[in-house]
Amino acid sequence: MSDRSTEEDQTAIRQRRARGEFVRGVSGFRHAIGDPEFPAEPGRYHLFVALNCPWCHRVTLARSVLGLQDSITMDVAFPNRTGDDDPEGPNLWEFAPDRIASLTGAVLPECTAETGTGKALRLARQIYRAEGSDEQSVPILYDKIAGRIVNNESAEIIRMLDAQAEPLGSNIATEDRLRLFPEVKALRQDIRELNDLIYTTINNGAYKAGFSSDQKVYEAAFDAYFATFEKLEERLSDGRPFLTGDRFTEADLRLFPTLYRHDPVYYVRMKLNGARVLDYPHLWRWLCRVYALPGVAEAGSLVHCRQGYFGRSWNHVVPRGPIRPMGYPEAYLHAELAVK
């Protein structure tokens, strides 16, 4: 279902973390819609997500661009996790629609209570506990009829939503619906190669840079991140609208969440201040082009991103900018802002 080569190498994980390297774990639930116990049916499945999480953003994007908003229900966690004073412990995803965001001084309207299990659980951890698991991550794809977690690996979830969009109840006609992983051998190979590069140096690379406590590890991740910016800028310089050509594919979808966050969040929070996306004219125009696709803008929230990334920093203060050349995400409506 997914390209396992894009998962984090788990070799010597404790030693690497002890040296200051950020090492992402591997998701434990790897069933698929279409398996005998998880048939593709409209209204059966549910997503648990957090809109600040880029891995969740992949999934909300797929749900939106494939026309599955009406047939796959969804709950949204608050972007900041629990604190040290929580009776269940700190750093847990919480479904808390009444929590106040420090950025806005108000509740975040996208946040919901937990409705997928029918038990009104407060924490994502409790969904896992019901299956005897110690995991606590999002996204979670959940079967409301079986009362079971199907999958919690974003790369696999987006692939199965694409493959099963029609029987799942997409509201977009087959001839008009995007195919994220088209059945063209050469195109699939191109997508796989891009996925591997983008995951290693961009998606996960941002975390390697931002959460490293070792200067050399940080600098290696920083250099690889911007080297890939240069490669993608060159790739798009031939006038193609999307990474693989004329079609928006899974490769574009997987790149978008990180670039969407780069200028307003990662530039500061992840210490990726080498350049803005705005400084790469072809990448910027690509970013604006993707943002303009139906369903994309509403699948994410920079308010949640800013609250989630900065609101859990040591002083909980969220930066106000950027303000030049204009605020974000409004800037994504202006492809002409790209540096010439």
C-alpha cells in the first residue's frame, strides 16, 4: 500500500536520540480499506486529526480533493496537547472544543469533541488503549461499525482513499476526480522517487532540523532541506504545473503541507531560515497553484499551525508575522508575489 522506504530508519534509535537526533517512530496499525474486515462503504469510516500536524494535513487534503468530506466523518483535536497538570499526563492529543487558543483569545471553531467511537473520549490515547496499544499519534483512520482502528500511517491512508474513493462515496464524478497515484507505470515510479526525496529531506527533514539538539545533525538536515528546494525549483522551471507534469498527484499532495508551513512557521520554529518559499519563484507559483485547487484551502489552517507549533514552545508566545509582503495564507492567493 505505501512505499516503506519513506519510513524512518529505526536502527540504533535510542543511541541516535541520545545524541540529539530526532527519530520518528513507525506506526503500528497497518490494515487497509478493502481488506475483507474493512469493506469500502460510504459512511463507515472516521478520521481523527489535528490541523497543525503535517501528517494529518496529508489526510485532510486527500479527503477534500477526492470529494470524501460527506462520506468520511472527522474529529479535530486542539492544536496544543495536554500540559503537565493533566491527570492523564502531558503531551497528549486532546479533543477539547472549549479550549481557548492563546493566539486568538477564543475557541477554535474547527475543533470538535470526539464523535467517532460513540464514547465521547477526550484523548487520542484512549482510542488506542481500547485496542491494547500504547500509541497516541494522529491521524487515525477508524471503522465506526467494527469499532476498530484501521490505520494510523498517513502515507497508507491517502493511498487507500485514492484507490477506494468511488466505493467510499466520493461526491466527485469519476471522470472529474483526481487520481493521486495513477495506474501508469512510469508515472508511479516518478511519484515514488519524489516521495522518497520529499519525505527524507523535506517532510521529515524539517523535524530533523527543528527538533535536533545536535548542531551537526541540524546543519545536515538544513542543508538537505534547501538542496531539495533547489532541485524542485529546477524541476518546475520547465513550465510544468505540477511535480510530475500536468497532473496533481500524490507527490504534490505530500510536499504541500511542509511548504504551506515553511514561510509563516518553519522559517522560525524549525530554524529553517535559509530562504522563504517566496524566494523560489517556480516553487511559490506551484504552492499558489495547489492552494487554489478545490478543497485545498479548507483542508488546513495556519491558525492551528501557528498555535500548535509556537503555543507549545517554552513561553507559549505566538509570533504575529509575517506581515510583508502580506499575511499568510492570503499570500497564497498571489502568485505574482514571487521574487522574479
